[in-house]
Amino acid sequence: YLLRSAHTRRTYVGYSPDPFRRLRQHNGEIAGGSAPTAGRPWELVLFVRGFRSKHSALAFEYAWQKPHSSRHTARMWGVLGMSKCSVRTSVSVRRRALSMLLGHGVLGHEPLSVCEVA
């Protein structure tokens, strides 16, 4: 899932089988899970679903969080002239990384779909 801060430029990419519940945890509405408090309140922008295993979902999460260093995407990311991603990476850059992951078949055997929320 991709979150953006309602008040700052912060973004957050994470994994959860229930992104709506996880959003509530990030915003401190319910207990559980460590979540960054900087950037609250968070808004859910989109999530990706259709992973066949938790392992593949976590591999995808890592590649999306760090396309500059993931073995799946680092070379393509560099060719595009993109810099390192961090919590200050814009939603548009996060979307570009997601598009690259989906378009270049990093996990091509997965029947993935993107669900826009905000």
C-alpha cells in the first residue's frame, strides 16, 4: 500500500493483508503494529493486491520502497536518472516506481491489480 501525509510531503510504502486496518493503526485510531507517527494523519492512496504469497508481497514491497537498490529494479531506476527514494519521495515518483515494477514483470507470474483509493 502507498500512504501520503495529509500535511507534509511524506510518503510511506508498506505491506499488510488489510491496508484499511493498517491505515487506522498508522493514524493511531487502533493499537498494534509499529507505525511512523511523523506525517499523521496518513491517507491511503492505493494498494496492490493479488499476491500468491506473503513472501512475494514482501519482495514487491521492498522493491517499491527502494527501487534504487532492489536487485529487481536498480539498473532500470538508474537508467531513468532517478535518485534514492526516502520518506520524502513524492507520490508521483512512488507511482513511477510502481509502474516500472508492474510493467517490467518483476513479479510477472503474479496476477496483480492496483486499487486506487484517494
